[in-house]
Amino acid sequence: MIYGALDTKVFESIKDLEMAHEVWKRLEDSNEGTSMVKESKLYIFNDKYAKLKMLKDECVRDVP
């Protein structure tokens, strides 16, 4: 049933797996990335957040 909801490319990447946990892990890694990728994304977002500054002529009310 789950296989019917997947596109052909995704199905090809999991068709060899037998256990639901294996399928879940492969789908999770392909859609969200490995833990190393997640760590890298978090580092980038934290860096961007730390560099975020309001300009002198900006006001919180001006933000949509």
C-alpha cells in the first residue's frame, strides 16, 4: 500500500528493502539528510541567525 504513494524514483531506491524500519530510514535519509547533513544545516542556520541584525531605520512594526 505504501509503495503506491511513492514515485518511481523513490520506489526504485527502496524496493530491495524488506523491513519497514529499513524503508523508513532510507526515506528519512533521502528526504532530510543524514545526521551529518542535518548538523551542517543547523550550523549554517545558527550562523545566519547570529548575523541577523536590524537596520537603524527599520522597526519591528515594518516587518510584514
